[in-house]
Amino acid sequence: MSNALQAAMDFIENEQQFHLGFLPTEQSSPLTRELDKKFAASYADGVRNLQSVDRNVAEMAKRIFASPEFAKLVDTGEKILRNGGKIIFSGCGATGRLSILLECMWRSCCAGTPAAAAYADQVFSIMTGGDYALVKSVEFFEDYQVFGRRQVQEHNMGSRDMLVAITEGGETSSVLGSVFEALDRGCQVFLMFNNPADLLAEHLERSRKAIRDPRVCILDLSCGPMALAGSTRMQATTSEQLVAGGALESIMNRITGTKSPDYAAEFEKLLDDLESPAAVDGIADYIAFETGLYRKKALVTYFADEYLLDIFTDTTERSPTFMLPPFRKNDDRISPPSWAFVKNPLHSTTETWQLGMHRPLRCLEWETSDYFNMGIPESLSNNPPKIRAAELLKFEVGNENPAERAATGNDAAVLITVGNQPCPDNLNQAFQHINAPFAHFKYLCIGGNHHADFNVPCNISESPLHLMGHLAVKLVLNTVSTGTMAALGRITGNWMSWVNVSNKKLMDRGIRLICEIGKTDYKTACIKLHEGIEYMAAHQDASTEAESIVQYVLSYFFSREKK
């Protein structure tokens, strides 16, 4: 038996806990089945098609914000903080980046609100892979519960504390590991996800154990399939940002004596604004601009100060979702540069992290012995990833060396601001005086500003944590990044057919995609995928952009068999 066949059979027979096609979040939305054709017809048509699925989030929000579970989340959170305990958000991938964002939103508000300043250091985040994973995915970490347990231990959580675990599918092992460790330590535990709780409990033992534990308060945010099949960075994470952010802001409002708004209604107003003809045209025009750059093999660098973490999130997630080159460290002269990157023109990299996080970097400083003691397979424990703080600082997200992003002769610098106010003078001046030969200097304003090159008008309501502003950035950039990839042919129907199979969940997703597009059965698709993985491992050049294994399987194996 070949190595590829053996690996395929092992995945089929022994990894059924990662066969997730039965989950709504992994299925194809009927609303966007012809997404690729919509974008081929016109970018505006494609934008409207993508936006249509966000309405499912709005319907879910009405139910959840009126629920006793949401009320308990806010009441418990307020009590925890007033009694000196910690609220810790836990997530992986998109929800891990959301967890970091929620913590930083809280800390930023406390920094500017005297009545809340004493509570600044009581909200934390657990990101599977640590802060490093904010800018580059850490492969396979989500598959191990012990990593989530270890990170809870490192926060020294106890009976005075509260964990809010967030997993789009409801089955991410590392996040569930944080749940089980927090329960063992006597913490208050909340778990939110985007698939029907009964369905998860029926099929997956690890999910059932958490869902049916009476100590866990469940928030089922089910809102159907994603606009892009399986891309839970979209509606699933939007719903979690809305609900978790609404809860956290409600707690802040109670501390400061402010009345909380109707968050479901606020979100619907935001969707109304983003679906207006002017907003759709603004998004479509920007998609056309960025698509044109990539067709010329040019790079895009986003510049921002506020909302930098939001922009990081979308830009980072393009790599595994669409098989794009990930961010590159400053000492890496081999890997291809990322198509898009994010920089702060006002501050150095170290200052950017300090000012944006309002805390020191929290990376995993684990040694080889730590992985060994956690019982991790030798393939990982003998060669652990380089994810320490020193490695994170090698990604130059500050004002250093902007010319590295302007080497092709067609590259663009894009300033992004949020809200209806003019761009701050210091930010505008820093952007205008970037010392790099960018071919294009453009200004994208989410909120609307007549001086911008690209306007996405929307009325962003003010609030302590600026929740609707953060959601506006997410919705617009999710649409931009997905629409750009659709225009470039990296989406088939509404499937991300250039997905990077970097963990077991994504491997299952790639197999199912091959099944649907290649019109074959799961076993055949699994074998072909593993043969493709084996081939790529032997032939991939580190200095060139990685080819999609899924695309390779579809174009090589199946096209050859049809001849």
C-alpha cells in the first residue's frame, strides 16, 4: 500500500470525528450557489449576492438577544468583574482573532474611560497558537484539546473567573479543551457556536460532552450555511462578534451607567446601509481596483491606525481560505510576499503592537519538552513551530521598510479609515509621506467621506466599544476579499476551491469539494487528495506560490481520467 493510500484510508477510517459535511456551516448556501457567475456578470451583482446571506445573522440576533442565555451571559460577566474575577474569551482561527479583538476593544475603552479604568486588566483572550496566530495560521493546533487546556492553565483560571468559548462549528478540539479545563477549575463557562446543538450532540462525542454538561451555558447562534461554503470567517464569526461584542459592551454600559441599545436593530440598520446602491457601488469599485492589481501580479498594502486588528483578521484569513502566500517575516528572503499586508504608518512594529493591544504580546513560549509532556505526536513535538513573541515581531507591521511592498512597479498603498469624520491629520500626513515608490496611493473610507477614492457610506453608531464600527469593517472587508477571489477564479460556484488543507477540518472540506465538483465519491476523492499532497510535498518550491492541492486534483487526476 502506498503512503498516500495508507494516509487516505487512515483519514477515512480513524478520523471520522473530522468528517463534518453534516453540519450546516460546512454546507453550500442555496442563496449563493451561482456566486462565481454573479461576479462574472458584474461586481455589484456579486456583492449583493454575498450580502444576502448576512440577513440570516440579523434573524438569529433577534432570537439570541431576547434569550435568557444572553441575559445570563451579561449578568454573570458583570458579577465576575465587580468581584475582581476575569472574563476570558477562547477561540481558534477566526474566533481566536475575534477573542483577541474583543479583549483589545475592552482595553481600549477602559484606557479612555475613567469610570472603567480599574477593570482594564480583567478581560483576556485565548487564541489557539497565541498572539502569533493573529497574523499567521499555526497549522494543526486546533486539532488538540490539550493546547486549549494548557492555555487555560497559563491564565491561572479559577472559580472567580468566566470563560466564553467561541467555535463557529461547535466542534473545534482546542476550544473545547479550554472548556473542559475551565470546568475542571470551577469556572463559569459559556459556549457559543453556529450549528444546531442537538445535531452536534448527536454526531460528535467531544461536542456532546460540552453541550450536555449542565455547568455549561449554551448559546446556539445557528444561522445556516455560509455565503462561501464552509468559510465560517464570514456569517458565523459575524454573528459571534455581534453577540459576544454586544454582551461585552452591555457589561461596560452597566459599569459606566449607560443604557444599552437594541443591538439586533442596530445591526439591521447597518445591513440596510451597506446594501444601499451607493455602498454596493463603493465596494464593487474597490473590488475592481484590487482585482486589477492582482492581475498585474502587484501587491496591496493596507495602512491604518484604528481598526488595524480588524484589517489584520481579514487579511490573515485570506491565506488559508484562498491559498494565498501568508505574511512574510523580515528575515525571510525565500517565500513569496503576501498579496496583501497591513502596516501602521505612524509607529514602529513594537509600538504598533503596544498601542493596539494595550498589553504585552501573549505568545506561546513553549519548549520541545512542553510539547512532549502534553503527549503531542513526535512529528510536531520534535519540530515545534516558531511562534514566540520574537518571531511575531519579525512581521514588520509598523512604519519600517515600506519600499519592500512596492517593488513590482504597480503596487498600491491603501489607507483605510472608519466613520464619517475626516481622516486624522497625523495619519493622513504619515500616509502621504510614505517613503516608498507605490504606483497608487488610494483612500478607502468605510462610513463615507467625499475626499476618499472609495466610499462605502454607512451610519456607524457610536458606543463604548465601537461595536458597529468593528462590524462594518468586518462586513466590508469580508465582501472585498471574497469578491476579489471570485473575480480571480478562486471560487467555484460558492466553494473556496483554492482552500489550503492545513488541518483535518480543512482536509475534510477539500475532499467534499472534490466530491461535488469532480462528481465522485468520498473515498476516491480522499485518495486523490492524499496523492496530491504527496506529489506537492515532493515538488513544491518554497520560493514560489503554493499551488492548491484541490485544484491540482481536479485539473490533473480528473481531467486526465476523462480523456
